[in-house]
Amino acid sequence: MNKKCVIIGTDDRLRYLQEELSSSLEVKLFSTMVWDDKLVKKIHQFQPQIVFFPIQEMEMKCPLNLPKICEILFVGKKFKELEQEYETQKRKVFNYLEDEQWIWDNANLTAEGFINYFYLNEKQSLYNKQFIITGYGRVGKRLAFALHHLGAKVIISVRSENQLFEAKSYGYQIEALENLIQKQKEQKAYLINTIPFKWLENTKALHFTKVYDLASKPGCLLNSEETAANYVNPTSLPGMYFPQDAGYIIARSVQNQLALLEEEK
């Protein structure tokens, strides 16, 4: 008899996650971002051994009460009630957003998603356009690679000297982050931010042709309540444009973790 799994969330990717997992598990998808008594009742009626929480934090309207039979949790963005739950209960907890294979696969989809977003919204070619990418993690690297091979001029801007010279070794132009704003007063370019913290003054965002903030909350603007006119925040690009592919890579992460657990028995 297959184990039971509950998937919670409204993201389009989760339908494909359900589809992929259904070959080996009995899966139910509850399309909600609110943890309330109604959802708790449904989960307790189903009695799942596995619960998959959404990528984004849920709205908590009642205590996080899981069935005793539940032994495995897959979590996205951590939140207080969830951390308390797996600190006090003996359950296996996996953060699929920290799975290395998922991170790289998702970075590839994010890079391709940004290109699609640019084409649809700007209605321009990437060729010969100048893009400054702040941050040189997985998403920054995949974006730089994709844009460069489509003929764009790519500048990498970070604080880390190691990352600057790594980017230079791949043929990209580089600029220290602390010097970036001053240089852009004279020469405008598109800015793609992948750094997940506030560092850019709203007025200085206007030095760029447009600011695309791909980082998760809190984003890069120092005053997020008053966004600059040329600022956009197209997050979750994989789910926006490629929900099937994005759902399948989450499923692969889940399946790999479940296989490892089976090997441990």
C-alpha cells in the first residue's frame, strides 16, 4: 500500500508535482495558502505520512496541528510555527529550496524565464543590450551565461573580489558593487538584481534603464514601500512560464530524498 502525501499551496507547479508523485504515492493537493481549522480537518481525515508545504509562507489562522502518523515534512520558506513543530516532534524535515540539484535546475529555468519576460514586456532584442547583474550565485551565473550567448553585453557587479575575478575569467566585464551607481550616471544599462537584501536607494534606481529584481523578499530597494518607476519584481519566473518543468524538478528533489530515506532503513 502506497504512503499518503498531502501537498499544500496554490502555485501552478504543484499540480505537476502531484502528477509526478502519484506514480508511487497516494497524493492529495489542497489548493490554499491559509492554515485554518478546515484544512487541519481535511489533513487529519486523510492521515498522510508525508506533508509538502508551499514555497511561500502560509497565513496561520490556527495552531499547526499535524497527525501523529505524519513522519516526513517537505518545507519551502521557513516560518515560526513550522520550526516549532519540527523542533518538538520527531519528524524528518527536508528544505527542498536548499537541495543543490533543485537550486541549479531552478536557476536554469529562471534564466530562461527572464529572457521570455524581457521579450514579452520590452518587445526588444537582447542583442547588443547592456545588462548589469548584481550577485553571482547560481541564478546570476546562469543568467550571465544565457545573456552572453545571445549577444548581450554582460557586467557582473558584486562585493566579493573572488566572484569578480571568477566572472572576469569567463569573459564578462566586472564592476565592484560600491562603484556601480557612480558609473551608471553616465551610461545607462538594464540592472538585474539577484542579491536578496536591500542595498539600492530608490532614487538611484533611476540611473538604470530598468531594474529587474529577481531576488526573493525583501528585494533590493531600501524603501520597498515606494518603488521606483522603472522597478519591476518578476519573481517565480519558473512557475510563471514553465510550471510543468518547474513542478517536475521539485518532484525529483522529493523523490531523491524519499529514496535516501528508504536506503537508510
